[in-house]
Amino acid sequence: MKEQSTASRLGLKFKHRLTKKRSKKIGLPPGSMVHVGEKKVETARISVIDYDQQKLEVKALKSVEETLPFKKSPTVTWLNIDGLHEVNILETIGEYYSIHPLVLEDILNTDQRPKAEIFDEYIFIVFKMISYNNNHDELDIEQLSLILGPNFVITFQEREGDVFDSIRERIQGGKGRVRKSGPDYLLYALMDVVIDNYFLVLEKLGERIENLEEEVLGNPDQSTVQAIQQMKRELIFLRRSIWPLREVIGTLIRDENPLIKKSTAPFLRDLYDHTIQVVDTIETYREMVSGILDIYLSSLSNRMNEVMKILTIIATLFIPLTFIVGVYGMNFEFMPELKWHWGYPVVWGVMIIISFFMLLYFRRKKWI
């Protein structure tokens, strides 16, 4: 018995639920503020990073009202909210920043398909932030919503902790273009980090697939099928989460909008290329996993064929022996060899010789 099954050793724990409970929204009018998803933090947190080339302010806020001075500031403001279950916070933000109720409803519904909606005063983007948790051997998946305004970017996350530490370090250290550029470049930088992190996740999945392939070619068992099916489920969800992102970025590139400067367009096109690479890699992995499943089924069929071949050879060997034994097992009184002194060893010799020549024939035919 194996110490650890293939499914637990090779398969990913699928933490994110594919469907959310939407029953509590049934019958409510459009724009109703209802959180659909899991409560991943006890208390929502609000933080702000306000900057330009000379000025930088990093602050944790206790209420949405404290964000008002930054709204009219000429500097770039990055407002981040961790935790979506406190609906009153989003309602207040929607009121202060004139965000449409349907947009707020989409932010609260954490099962959204990646999309971009362009309004007169802001751009709304929603997609998935995916990372790999090495400690628990699982994918961490959460919905990330972004709103780009004239001088601000608002991010809505389901829980604390994200992949944006490198962006914060670049802002605080004054490195790169982010401090010299506007909120549109900040939006690009945030999306770029999320998509770059997709490649890290795919590297981990690639290692899993290689290990799974070795397992299938070695000594597969029933748990191997479970690991294959779990991997296929992961890849299907990743494709569902990332595939529409191409259209999201394409919309930002094609639609001329004063919120996105022409200088940011080349970076968005590069981001589009990265998304295509991610999608192609996912499709390749899906084909590889399907191939691994075919190999597993073929190996089962081959093993069954080997068993049937051995059983057939054994049965074929015993056909002439059974015939001989059956002949001398008849209860006739007058049979020539019954009272012959050497009859018994001769019959044994004949049966051994027949078996030997049959095995030799099978060998020459390469049946064994």
C-alpha cells in the first residue's frame, strides 16, 4: 500500500468553488447590494497609496470618508479594499466616486467572468487573481475588480494578501515608470503582475503534469485516474478564468478613451501578447493531460491483454493434455494400455513432450 496516494501527491486541491450560492439574490431588483461568495476576512481593510514624482503617502484608513481628500488631489491615488462582505463600505465608495450600482453588484458577485466596461468617467475591469500556495499545495483564486478614474485606481479584493508587493516596492522606492506615469500606467502595472503570476502557476502545473506522466508510465492505479481528472478540472477552470481576459485587454487597446494615454498603449499590447501565451500554454497542458489519460487507458488495456494472453496460453497447453487424460479416464474394461507396466510414465512423457513443443511453437511465433 502506498504511503501517499497519487491523487493527494500529484493532484491540486481545488479550493475555489466553481459555483457560488446565488439563491439569496433571487427576486431582488438589478443593482441590489448582496455579497455572493465566501467571507475571507473578518474585517474589511482600506489602504491608500498617493503619489507623484516628488510626493508619496502610504496610509491605512479607518473609514471611506478619509478617502475624500485624495479624490480631488492632482496626484495618483491607489485605493485598495480587502474584503467584500461589508456592503456598506462599497455603497459609500459608490456614492463618493459615482460608481454605477450595477458595477457595485458585479464587484460583490465573486463569480464574475473577466470583462471590461467603459463608462464616461471611469473604466471597470474584473478578472481573476491566481497564485500557487506551496505550503498547502493548492491554487489560491480570488476575484480582483479594478476601477480606473481620472486620477485614481480602486482595487477590490476578497481577502488580505496579494501579488502586488513588487508594485508597492517600486512606488515607494521611486523605481521604474510608475511614479512618473498616471493612473492608467498603474492599472497596466497591476494587471501585468497578475498575468505574470499566471506563468508561475503554469510552471507548477507543468511540474505536476510531468510527475503525473511518470506515474502513468510507471505503476498507475485508481488514484492516478483521480489525479488526472482533478488536473483536467483545474485546467478547465483556468481556461474559463483567463480566456476572456484577451477580450478585456483588447477592449482597452481598441477603444479610444481619455483615461488611457497613447503612451500606455504599447504596454497594453505587450500585456495582450502575454495573455495569448498563457492561453496557449493552458491549451497545451489540456492536450497533455488528455494524452496522459489515453496512455493510462492504453496501459490498462495492454495489461489486460497480457493477462488474457497468459491465460489463453495456459488453456491452450491443457487442451491436448485434457484430451489424453479424458481418453484414459474412460471406464471401458478392454483398453490396450491399461495393464501395460510402462503405460503411466509413457503417458506422462507424451504429455510433457506435447507441452514442450507447444511452448517452443509459441516462442517461435513470438506469442510469449
